[in-house]
Amino acid sequence: MATTKTVAVVGAGLAGSEAALQLAHAGFHVTLHDIKPTQQSPAHHEPTFAEIVCSNSMGSLQPSSASGLLKQEMELLGCHLLTLAKQVAVPAGNALAVDRNAFTQLVTDTLHAHPNITVMCGEVTELPAADVVIVATGPLTTPALAQTLSKLVNREQLFFFDAASPILTRDSIDMSIAFVQDRYDKKVDSHLDDDQFASEDEGSYINCPFTQPQYEALVNFLNTAEKVPLKDFEKDTSFFESCVPVDELARRGVETLRYGPMKPKGLRNPHLPEGSFQQPYAVVQLRQDNREGTLYNIVGFQTNLKWGPQAEMIRLIPGLENADVVRFGVMHRNTYLHSPEVLQPTLQLKAHPHVLIAGQLTGTEGYTESIATGMWAGRNAICLLQGDAPLTLPKETMLGALLAYITRDEAAGKKFQPINSNWGIVPAISGVPRRVLKDKREKARLLGEQAITALTAWMQTHPASGAFKQAVGVTC
């Protein structure tokens, strides 16, 4: 596709990498800017692009989940990073989890190998001079670029904390105490009661069971352990509720962890005698972190503790008394725009329509959501470069609902916090009896069907759908 127009993508994280690939595959030459490998943020460890730091899981693959539906939509729309992720996937039950190092290396190699992508390394402090610019610098946007964005939208930036869990070696886990099991021993969604289990005793998670005294000892430790001091700009900042540090959860009450990441529901301890009550009082779950299964991360245990206290905390977890920790948890700042005031559902800035925002800067959370917004920013950049009107997805779709939610007019002037994909943002289904919608599984199924039907119809009838599908190779 011959064109004299220029396009720049700033940031080669998940969103920026996806956006660049969308544009490059459509025939446009992309200049992709990233601070790596010359510099790294406090949360990153590798010189490669699209690095993931909080967990290696990209969420559920089940269509009965919001994240699973979002992935279905992204596949229909021709998402590139999902395809790459599946090439380096590791076992995770119903979830899509990847080998971290293999994934980031694969994405980096793919970007460098594409003839339509030129990678420029070094810090960007001002937006590049281009016909269309996509900014996808993520939660650790440098202060200089954050200042540029602040001036661009005429608003101060907002911050919250994101956190990464510790990672340890598989062979240092005491399996005479811990055990392998998925909740209810199922790899699909289940409505079984607590005392109903399948016969299979294999699963995707390693579980560390607690007695009540062990649990209370851990909570007491978390409430007294030394934490990393907050910088002045980080104080009085709220946590994103799906990634709250474990020490903050413990501070909220002695039972909070047991009803959160340490809930024992749907698990039984096979080390206890048959016929006894086998459900632990609480449980810590470990999830496979690399393809070889040699590394595991502690699910939900992102923390603000110093490294010494973190080591003590881990030793208080049954089965991890001798754990070999290869990376301690870290906390870092996150930066995002007040999207209801400054952003359109097309991901264009209201005041500067040639600038699009993608990833966590938009106020969306989650790996899949970052990739999805990068995909959509890339699509609308293609439209702008071709002289077409930007695209807005139906609100019945999960991605359309997410973009509509973060840019909704009624939130302008009010407090705005990041959000994941979830069923609560999708429009209600009309004409379905209320008693049917009380069944969460059935409601999710109907919402999923509604979304795919709406997306398929949109792709077939939208004025730009012909060129759109041709550019990305999607068939409906």
C-alpha cells in the first residue's frame, strides 16, 4: 500500500507492539519508539519488548468469562499478539498463560523482522512529528513524556499502584505439604458445592494449605513487616482493586485474605485422612510461570514489603519453608489519563484527533485489555491514514463496552479508576426472563452470544468493513 503519510508508535509494550503489527501488516511503514534497551523502568527486567511483569496469565479462555469473550472478539478481529502468545503457552487450566521470556523474545523478534517496522531506541520526551501518533507507553511513562501528555490534555496525570508477585523454583516446593489441584478438580467453570469433587487429582495450580493458627500468624506478620517507603508523589494514591498488595489486604482485616486470594473454596487437602474435613482454612496458590514448569509465581501475592521481610513471609507459607526465590515482588507507579474527559471511544484524543492512546494509559487494566486497545488504536490509525472515518465497535461486544465505559460522558469531572473487562459494563439483554438471568452461567452464555452476533453483523455491514477485513485478513 503506497502512502506518503507517516505514523509513529511510542512504546513497545503489549499495546504498542500490537498496534505496530496492525499497521505494518496493513502495508503502512511504522516507526516504533521505545526506551529499551538503552534504559529500563524499575519494574522491568529484560531488554526485550512486550515484557509482562505482574503475572504470566492473560486471563481465562472460557467464553463464559468476560476475559474469554474478549479474546474471542480479538481473534475475530485479527489480533497478532494472541497468536504469538498461543505459540509459547504454558499449562494454566482455563487460562492463557505464557512463558514470559519466550513470549517477549518472540514479540521482539517479530517486530524487528517486519520490513514495515523501524525500531528507534531511546527516550521520547515530545510526540514525534507524524501524521498519526499512537502513544502506548504504559504504567511507567517517563516523567518527561508524562509532562508532555499532561500539557496535551490540559490535565494533571493520575497515579495508582501496580504490583508484581514473587517467583520461586518448582523443585524447592515441599510437595509433602503442598498439593496439585484446580478448584473442584475441574478445568472448566463449575457450580459444585464445597463437598463435591471430581475424582481427578491433577491440576494447573500448586496449593499451600493453612491451618487457622498458620493463617493468623501470616496475617500478623504482614501487618508488622517493614515496607518500602512511598515517595511523596505516591502517597495518598488509591490501589487498583484487582492488584492490591497482599500487605494492604491484610491491613484491611484478619479475614480479608481468606475471602480474597487465599480463599480455600473448592479445594481439598489430599494429605489429610479420608473422611476428615479436608478443606484448608486458607490456601496460597502457585501458578506455573514458564513453559518448562521450573518456575512458579505466588498468585495474588504482589507486595510492598522489603525483600528481607518478603523472604520471611514466604517461609511462613506451608510448603515454602525452603523456597528458592528467583525474583521478589515489586511495586511501581502507574500512569493513566482521565479518559472520560479527554478520550473518544475510537481512542483518539478529543483535542488532538491525530493522536491515539492505547494500553494502560487509557484506564484499562489487564494484559488482554492492553493488547485489545493496542489492536483498536492500530485499526483506527489505519482508518485515519486511509482517509476513512474511525471505527466504533457495538457496545454489545466486550471490547466495545470497555471502550464505551472508559470514555463515558457521565464520568467526566468525577473520580476515574482503571477497569478490566467484566460483565457489568455490557448492556443488559432484553426480552429474557429475569429468572433466567439469575443463573450467572446462562447469563454469561447469552451475553457472549449477543456479543459475537453483534460483532459479526458489524463486520459484515459496516461501511469500512470491506477494507477493514482486507487489511487484516479477517473472514467472517
